[in-house]
Amino acid sequence: MSTLVPSFLTLIIVIAFARFVGFLFRKIGQPPVMGEVLGGIILGPSVFGFFFPELTKSVFHPDSLVFLKHISEVGISLYLFVMGLEIDLPRLQKSAKSAVLISQLSIIFPFTLGASLAVQIYSRYAPSHFGLLEFSLFIGVSLSITAFPVLARILADSPLHKTKLGDLTLTCAAIDDITAWCLVAIVTGITHDSIKGAGITLALTGLYVFFMLVVIRPLIEKLIPRLEKNSERLPEALLAFAILGALASATITELIGIHGLFGAFLFGAIVPHTSLIARDVTDRLQDFVRILFLPAFFALTGMKTQIGLLAGAEDWLTCAAIIGLAILGKFGGAFLGAILSGNSKRESTIIGLLMNTRGLVELIVLNIGLSLGILTPTLFTMLVLMALITTFMAGPLLHLMGLKNPHQLET
């Protein structure tokens, strides 16, 4: 039997189960992506592996896991590229003045609370080969994430769609995502090198971002009208060029010393959102990535999420503290920023609830932390639970606020 057959069977099981659980979540008004994440956890050691350990070993044997790992790495890079394409910079600039204050406070508050908590739990949960600085920075970043794609879908299925408040919240989330990836880049640079080496890595990162924004973006803007002339559908050559550009950008940032996902996201962000390239690439890649690649990522995340590792009262109290501080910091920072920007208490509450949504972006960052070795499996599991709970909260709480509960949320 071909060695690919077991891997293909594993992928079929993963996709089918993820889509099924996602379908159930859609029916109850929750983001399908969170159902797919939960499906991955069910397939992992926390549920399926606990009750059927031998069957789990046969389905998720080492060769299949390597196959899923490679599939998910390509998929997440393409997903971040598409996520960058969805950021409409000119539209977001209209509400940028208020959004900067809200987004930065919604990062500073949970970041500070997370870093403070990290100091308290460092001796128990930090890997021995990482210092307090790297550990505290990463925990702070982990609590500071807002998921731009999830938020965009929530707004699209609510009365806030294309309203001033909706645009303001979307702008805050976009700035949050960009800031979060910069923070991840900083932490990755410090983790890979000494402080001096990290300084060089960050300097190179800054130069690369400057080059992409000042040189490549204007070049793309000039070329697009010529490339799209008399075209209603993107030619295959341009689609290939766009994907190669994203992968090349990911490779460059990986070589610089920060994660390749940042490069893929950056390349997507510099492509004009309203261009045919952005629209067509998104339309042609989005469903393919979600159906084939993301379930592999969710399955791997589920295999790494071991709820059984939370063995005692101290672990569960720490988990509760992480969840509580994440909610308090993100909601409190966004609420305060919105009030200071002149919004009413109701509007500020809605912004705070929406900004507390973390979703898939959080899981990507957590997997980076686990791959770097800065998160232990136990702490990784706690943070995954935090990501799930804070995302699940959005729909019901918006419903309580008198807004329509979203029924068709995606990633």
C-alpha cells in the first residue's frame, strides 16, 4: 500500500469531522471556525485519544502528523496572505484617528496584565531555557490579540455592517492585528538571538517593512491598472505571481529571523484591497484554504491541546486567571479608549465586546509560541481554552446587547 494512503485517509477524516462540527456550530450561531477548532481538540488526546488511544495512534501515526504539519504550514501562510488582502487601508484611514487610541489601549491593557501574570507563573510554567523577559513578552502578546477576520464576519452579519461604529471597530481590529504581528516579530527576534542579535533582526525587519511599503506597494499600484486592463477574471499567471510573492515574502522574513507568516501577511496588506488581484485571489484561494488546509491546522492544534494536563486546582486557577485577565484587559482597554474617543457607553461596550474576539489569529500565534518552545503544552492548552471562550462570548453577548446574533461567521 502506498505510504500516502494512510495520510490521505487521515486528512479525509480530519476535514470531514471539522466540517461537521463547524456545521453544528453555525446552526447555533457560533463561528464555524471555532467548531472546527473544537473538532480538532475532540480528535486529539483530550477526548478521542482518551477513550480510543489505539485507534488514535493508527489514525494519527507519525507519518500522517508530518504530512498534516506540512499541509498546515502552507495553508496558514496562504491564509495570512488572504487576511492581509482583506485589510482595506484607505477605508480604515477614515476612522484611524479614534481607532489608534482604542486599539493601542486594547493592546496595552491586556499586554500589561498578561506580562504581570507571567511574572507570577514563570517558575511553574515557563520552560527552563527561556528567560523571564521572553516569557513575559509572549504571554502579554497572547492576551492582546484581536481576530480581524472573525470580527469582519461578525460585523458583516450584524446591523453594524457599513456603519460608522462598525468601521471604527474594524479599523481597531486591523491595527491590533498589525501591531500584534510586530510584537510577535519582536519576541521571535529576542527568542532566536541575544538582545544584540534581536536588535539586528528587528532593524532588518523595519527596513524590510519600509521597503515593502515605500517601494513595492507604489510599484504594485502602478502595475495593477496595466495588468488588470480589460480583464474580468485574474489570469493564471497573475494568480501564480501573487502566491509566489506571498511565499517569497514569507521566506525573506523567515531568513531575517522572524516568522514567515508575518511576511505573507505583509505582502497581502500592501496589495490594494479594491484591486481585481485582491478580490480574485481572495475568492479563489479562500474556500480552498479553509476546506483543505485549515482543518489540518486545527487537527494539529487539537493534538497539542491536552486538557488532561490541567491536573490540579492550581492549574485550573491559573487557567481561570488567564481567561479573566484576557477579558478584563481587552474589554477594559477598548472600552476606555472608546469613551475617550467620544463614543457613548453603549457604543463603547459593543466595541469592547467585539475587540475581545480572538479566534484563529490567536491560535496561529500560540502555535508559534509552542514551536519556539516558549510555551509548555500545559500553558498552551490554557491559552487555547482562553481563545475559544473569548471567541464564543461574542455572539451571545451581542445578542444581549440587542444586536442580531450572527449565524454565518467564518474564520
